[in-house]
Amino acid sequence: MLRMLPLIITLFLTASTALPGASQESHFAEAGSGAVLARSAFAHGYRHGYEEGYHLGNMDVNMGRLARKKRDQFHGLNQGYSSQFGPKKSFEAGFEAGLRAGYSDGFTGRSFRAIGTMRQLARALEPPSPADTSGAYFDQGVASGYGDGFHRGATAPPLDPPLDAAAIACVVFHPLKPQDTAAEGSYCEGYRRGYVIGHNDALVLGVERPALEAVK
């Protein structure tokens, strides 16, 4: 059975990225989330990956294809990376995380939730710390927190209650240089937010895994 609403969303996203001048940098201007995308290459990569995954998942289910279950089934993806986004490895890691979440949502007919996810990540975001003007530690925190949160969510009950970012304990901070210890607050701010997003994604994927197997 066709899922027309997600398909319409997918067609809109495809068309918008094809318009002249509609570059991926437009994500920086997204209301409520642009600030965090500018500070975290991982978050920005997640945004790109989710959009790409959602499009592919929605197209696959509407074409009657089986769900893709392995990374090597995704060929020729344009990550849309630019050096202005920050460290490429962090961006790529975020892209992979977003691709996984977006594909699941698109294939199973869920709503496009990447924008809401990024707004959640940016909620009550403090101004950049003078000790982390480049945002490097904040970005590391987001990436590390996402991974830890996803691991926790993957083993949690499906109805595990929502997490409060403020209540999440930050892992031990390891500055690259002794003088960077003042950036711990920036790292932990990113870590707590990334943890919540990773945890949420794992719960969604855990609930939807049987659906991915069943939908033809």
C-alpha cells in the first residue's frame, strides 16, 4: 500500500535540492536548528544523511522493494560535504547515523523528523565557549554522546521513558591539550544533547525493526 504523504515529502525534498542555488548550505538557515548545524559537523552530517536516507527508504517501499539492510547496498550517495562544515570524519560519521535513521523512517512511513531532531539538539543552546571558539569540543561531544546514547537505547525497553539532557552524566573529558580543560563545559553540552538523540534513534529503530522485516 502506498504511503502517499511520505512520498509527497520525498518529492518535495528532491525538487528543492534540484533548484538552482538550493545548496546544502541552506541548512544553516533552518529556523531553530541552524546554530547547532554550524557548530557541529556531526550534526550537520546527520541532517544530510537523514534526508538522503528518508528519500531512499520512501522510494524503496513505494516501488515494492525489500528494505536495504547492509551499508554496501547504498551506492553512489552524495554526502554534500564542504570544508566549511568542519572535520570531514565527524561529518561522515553523522551522515551514517542520519542515513540509518532516515532510511528506517522513510521505509516504514514515519514522518520526516530530522528537523525536529535538530531543533531538539539546539534547544537552550548556550553561546560558544571562549575556550572552544572553533566548536571542536562541542562537536566531539555530540558525536560521542550520540554513540553512547544509541548503545544505551539499543538495549533499553521499547517504552523506555524520554531522557532529560540535563540529567545525563557527562563522560570523562580528555582535552587534546592541557590548556583546553576550560572547554569541558562545551564538550559536555554537546555530549548530553547527542546522547538524547542517539538514544531516541535506537528506540525508534528497535521498534521498527520487525516492520522493516515484514513490509514488502
